[in-house]
Amino acid sequence: MKENKKELPQLIEIEAAKDGYRWVAITAMLLAIGIILHTVSPSIGGVTPNWMIAMYSIVINLTNPTLSQSVGIGFIAGVTLVPTSKSAFPLGNIASEVAGAVSCCILVKALLHVSMGKWKLRPLVTCFVATVVSGSLFTYILMLVLGLPLHVWIYAMLPVVLAIGAVNAIVIHLMYESVRKLFFVQEDDV
């Protein structure tokens, strides 16, 4: 009996372009972590870090995406927050996260080289501003949907947004360098 040997096709290896789509993997992983932390984090004294904003701020600081990519990052972040939102109007997350991601992107591009010695200030500043922009827009939309007076937004909602912005800035400041080292370690460094 003669055996029929089929020739296996050879694999063709194509070298990826430098930094190709690594930002997509980083974004997906950090947004997944953000949604998990958002889901399980309890509120402490009415203040909970907005993990999603912290995570996409890290992504935007690490990858320096284009403005349209940042819109996509914000849109995905907002859409993934809708099912787990504890808010009276979860759809407001979509607009607010897009606004937060865009403001973060613009600031990253403006502050690319801002630091004080070893202290990198860009992640801290961009996350604070992104949180304040996102939170202010979200609470403003919520105020309109619920028919609340403007003074409630100014005196009750905005101070909470500023407090969460400060918490997020501290969170990203503590996490950023570790995450940067984790994602940009080279095989030769291991």
C-alpha cells in the first residue's frame, strides 16, 4: 500500500510594524480592568474612584493616540459602563466618557514633556481634568434629565466631581509607572 503524504502548508511569518496595534491590546486590557473595578468598588463616604476614567487616562498617557482613537476609547468606555451604572441615567456615560477621553488626549499632546524630576505630572493632571470634564458633563446631563435646579448641580454635584477627580489623580499617580513598566518591558529586559 502506498501512503499518500499530504504536504503541509508552510507558515509565513510577517514581522509586525513597530508598535503596530499594541495600543489596542493595552486599551482592551485596561478598560476590562476598569469595568471590573467599577463593578465591585464600594462607595466610601459618597466618593468612589472612577476606575474607567483612571484606566483610559493611563491608556491615553501610555499610547498617545490620535484624537479619533481617543473618541473610540471614550465611546467604548461609556458603552461598557451603561449596564453596570448605578446612575438614574446610565446613557449619560457615553457622552461623558467621550468628552473625558478627548480632553485627556488634548492635554496629553499639550503636556508631553511636563515633569518635575522623577515626578511625572502629566498622568496626574490629565486624569484630574478628564475626570472633572467627564463628571461635570455627566452630572449636568443627570441634572437636566431629573429636572434638578442649577444650584443643586453647582453646590452638590460639582464638589463630588472635584473630590472624585482628586481621588482619580492620586490613583493614576500611584499606578502609572508600574503599568508603564509592565506594558513596555522588552524581552531583553526580562
